[in-house]
Amino acid sequence: MPVQYPIRAVAKLTGITIDTLRAWERRYQAVTPDRTSRGRLYSEADVRRLLLLRAALDGGHAIGQVASLSDAELQDVAHASFPVSRNLRPQTGPKTGLPDLQHLRNAIESSDYRVTNDELGRLALLLSPAGLVHEVVLPLMRQVGENWENGTLQIAQEHMFSACVRNLLGGLVRLQRPGNGAARLLLTTPSNELHEFGILAAAMLAVAHQFPVAYLGPNLPAGEILAAAKKCAPQVVVLGIMKTNATPLARQDVDRLASGLPVGTELWVGGSGAADVVNGAVRGGTVVLDDLTDFERHLTRLKDARARGAAL
């Protein structure tokens, strides 16, 4: 059954007030939600269209100019537009075709949560989920991590950016529908591993590939991971681990997961410490991920296996 959202939920998802939503419907027929005894109910397509309309208005257009445009035309307007605030930049940098991330870098450096969150949301409208990860989130994650290591950024700024990316992931999960029969992925890090950039990026890529995800965040003991896996029955548990945290305790956690997960549940371990903690964990279905490209290859393998199974 298609998901439908009441008007209050749509207001939160889009950042458009309830009064404005009603006015756009009444005056311009911008969207036509279903009317039920529960009030207005908006489809996912309605929500996506409203997000595109908001992006067009942020780019300086009037609602009367864009309300009658098709979704494809609105997408073109969103790509061509950018907020007219003196602080915001065009979507692409000179000659590269890639998003201009300087405004986001400035917002992170100044610990401006609102601007960081809003600009990530704007880029999410303009790019595919995979493009958002590869062209925006990953470059920023690398730079934030490097700047934290060299002392340019404080850990508070890293935490703020992580919070914004988690918020972005939540939006993608709300608006993306997984494919029929798609395998569920559970993503976390083992005890004492606080770095979550890798599993955040992996979770967004999984959503982009139409996989349902259970994102548990960082720093979970093996027993908690096994309990969560028992409840949500994922086909894959994905762990992230940095080399600096590839300790004997982390290896014990991985060994416990390798022996405790149900038969048929794969264990994927990524990050710079993956090979160290998996060393000695003997279990079919245990995979060391070289990088996020390798992660996507294994997602494709799962898709292909599901397709072959459905064809039988």
C-alpha cells in the first residue's frame, strides 16, 4: 500500500508551513492530495514535488511562475537556480560540473547547523542519492576528518556535521521506497568505535540502491548487535572500524558476531581496520570491504542474486 502523509508531517518534511501548503493547493493546484475523513493525505510524489517547488522558490522564483510546471521542468529549474542570499553559491563549481561545496565548508567551520542542514537538503534535491554521497557527503567527510586530525576543526564541528548527515539519511529513508524483496542491511560500529562517517555513507548508498536499512549508529557491543539482528533479521550486518580502533576487544566483537549471526546472514566489515579485526574470523559470508566502491559491488551482487531467485 502506498505511503501517505498527513499535512503536519508534510510540513515537517518539506519545511513549508501548513497555511502555505493549503494556499498553494487552493490558489495554484500545485499538488492535489487525497481528501479523507482524516484530512489531506499526501503521496510520496506530492512530497517530492513540494520539495522541488520549495527549491525553485529558494532560487528566486515566484510560486505563480512555477506551480504549473511539470516535475521534470521543476527539476530543471532547481538545477539552474540557487538561493539568492549573498552567502549561497551556484550549484556547480567552475568547469568541473561538480557541486560547489565551499558554502558548506564555511558553514561547518563556523558551526552553523541550520545552514549546513539546509544546504545539504538543497543538494539532495538536485542530485541523485548516489551522486549526493559521492559528490557531496564523501568529499566533505574526508575533509572534515582531515581537518580534525590537523587541528583545523574541533570535534564539536565533526559531531555537528555527523548530526546533519544523519538527518539527511533520515530524509532519504522517508522518501525512498525499497525494492520488492530487497535485502535489509543493519549498519553499526563495534564497541569503542565512535567514527560513523563510513557507515553513514554506506547507509545512504544502500538507500540509493533501494535497500531497506537499519542504522544503529556507532559504538555497540557485539551482544547488542546480535540482539538487534535477531529482531530485524537483516541479510547483511555492516560494521565500520578504523585502524586505530582495531584492538583485541574489537577482534573479539567481530569473532562473536561471526559465530553468533544466523546462517545466511552475511557480515561485511569496512574501514581502515577491517582486515585486522577480521583476521582469524572463520565464517562463510564474512567480507572485508576495500572501500565504498567495493560496498556497492556487493550490493549489486545481492540484487543480482535476488533477481535470479525471483526468476526461478
